[in-house]
Amino acid sequence: MLTDWEIRREIVAFGKKVYEKGLVSATDGNISVRVMSDRLMITPSGASLGNLNTEDLVYADLTGQVLAGRGKPSSELPMHLEIYRRRPHVNAVIHAHPPFTTAFTVAGESLASPVLPEVVIMFGEIPVAPYGTPASEESAQSILNLIPDHDVIVLDHHGAVTLGKSLEDAFFKMEKLEHAASTLLAAKQIGGINPLTPSAVEKLEKLRRERGYGM
């Protein structure tokens, strides 16, 4: 188990990765890590993920009560809380605004079509949650039905959230999601998207089950 200091350093390090990868801009996005079964550490409201300090991070319990920290927790705390309450094996959550992924929802286009084998194996289906006002209970409520069965959830007009067994796992899922969206956009520009056949998808789903991908 990581120490308090190690968790703080990890959040700062991955916040910088998320920012440098262009998955957020300015003060967008938020990151949290489960510290104990009933507590989490989360990035503060109004902070840039690319410029965090270890002392900026905020402790809260699963009721949303702030236990320690010099700032306010991210305004998306309710969404993080719902995930940790419903998925006891999730240890990290990243909410970002990956531009290609977000552009698909702005255009009313779905990412759910099974096109890339590695995405089907890693994620299964990529669902899109209905729009909910950011930084409100609406945003948390919009993903409730998707939390139990999905590690990657696209938020309509509002980026995406990834769930991981570790912060690295959640980061790789966000990176993979955005890479898939950019590939699909390129395919649409070149000539169109040709989904995998049902038999190909069935084989990939079998591999996913057998190899225990996802959580």
C-alpha cells in the first residue's frame, strides 16, 4: 500500500501527464485516488492538473465531508463519490476533456461502434452518458446506470471519466480512449468507418472475458 506522500506524488505526476497529453486545458479535469475503503484524495477546485503541488490535495470521506486540505475539493467530487461507492475495487478515477472524444459527442456521433480490436478487448463497449450540468449532482446522476459495468464512460459534451485499479490504469484508459477517437475521426475523413463483423467482435469479447481485461 502506498504511503500518503507517495499517493500525493503520484497524483501530481499523473496530473502533469494528463495535462501534457492535451487531455485537459487550463483548470479542466480532476483526479482522485481511494486512500482507504471509505476515504479518497482528490485534486482541488480551480487548480490546473499540470501545475499541482502535493500540499494542494484534499482528503474527503465517501459522504463528501472534507477531512483535510487547504482548498476546496474539485466541484466534480459527487461524480467521484458515486463511482467509489458503487465500485469497491476501483482505486482511481480520472475525469478529463479529451478533445477528439468530446468532439464526437458535440457532433452527435457515437464511439460505441466496434471498430478497433484493441478497444473492444480493453473496454468492451464505450457508452455515452446523457448530458448533465458539470460540477453538479446532475453530472453524477447521469452516469449512475453505467458505473457498475463500465470502466470508461464518455460524458455528453463534457469529456470522459475513466476508472482504474490504479492511477496508471485509469490514465492508460483515458489515453487509449482519445487515441481511438482520433483514429475514428481520421477514418471518417479518409472515407468512412467500417465496423468489425459480429463474428470478429464475438471472438474479441471471448478474449476479453478469458484474459480478464477491465475490472
